[in-house]
Amino acid sequence: MANNCWSQFSFFGNKKVIDQIEKWDRELTEFTSTAEGSECQSAVVRVFYAGLGDEPDLGSKWVSPLPDIADPGEIGFLSAWTPPRMLQDRVTALLFSLDSKVVVKNHYHTEAGEFGIRYTTAYDPENIYSQEAVVSEIDLGSGLSHEEIEGALGALLEEREKEIVEYLIDDVSGRSKKLKKRLAYLEIDWSEYD
């Protein structure tokens, strides 16, 4: 049996992006409330890959919507083993037509004890840029209590998130204002960018 991965997609974009996320969230909820149930990969395919024909590569063996873990304006997913990276790329490409500087963040964790953050943005609908940071208990060594492990993993992931956000805003211009609004908790000297 596969280890589960819980993903929470957040979106940094304009009003058109926010409206699209709300629409997708409603569509996913409608599909998963049918007889197919909540373990419904076909909902993901219908909403994000409509009209493409073949079964798409979602970046994981299977992916289903998981609305219970997402905050308003976010979309949650449950997948096998790994986060659905190809789905995140697809969502980023679709949103590019609404906001050419959109950024999509996936904050995820697995049953295997990995915690990660992956950011994507697009140069154009065919060229997706990404940065990812992953931490696990292996990174910490041994001898820590459960509470110490949780705290240390959170601090380490935040440190690595800061690094990848700095890479993103160095590599792809015009994203720092969008990111600064929502990532004030990261100790970044935002005055250096844009």
C-alpha cells in the first residue's frame, strides 16, 4: 500500500486567479459529492485536464481532491507517495493565462515523514519554473522528543523555504511583490528585489 501525501495548494495571483480557484473548488466538490466519492481522481482529470483525451500524468500514481485540508482560497489533494508535481505544473500553466506572474505554492507532507514546499511560476504556458525544499526526520539525527522533532522540522523547512523563495525571485523577475504580501514570516530583505 502506498504512503499517502497531503498537499495544500496556495495561490499568489490577481482577482481573476482567485475567482478561478473558487470555481475549481466548487467543481471538485460537486464531482466528489457524486457516487464516485471523495477518492475521485476522475474529478481532478475532469476539472484540470478536460478535453485532453489520454489519461494525464499527475506526478503521482493517483491524486484525488481533499477539500477538508484546505483553507478558503486553497485547494487540497491526497496522492500516493509523492506530491502531484505535474498537476501543480498544469494548474500553474492554466492560471498563467489569467495572471502572467501567478505563483503556486504546494505545502505538503507524507506518511513517510517528509515535509516539503514547492513553488511554481511560468515563463509561458509551456515553460514552468519550480523550486522545492524537502525535510525529514533523517535531517535531524536522533535523540529528540516528538515535540522537539516537530519544532526542528518546522524551523528547518522555513529556513529552506526562505532559500528557495530567494532563488525564485532572483531567477524570475516581477514576483517579489506578490510573494512579500503573503510570506512576511520569512526573513527576507524584500527591499533588494523589484
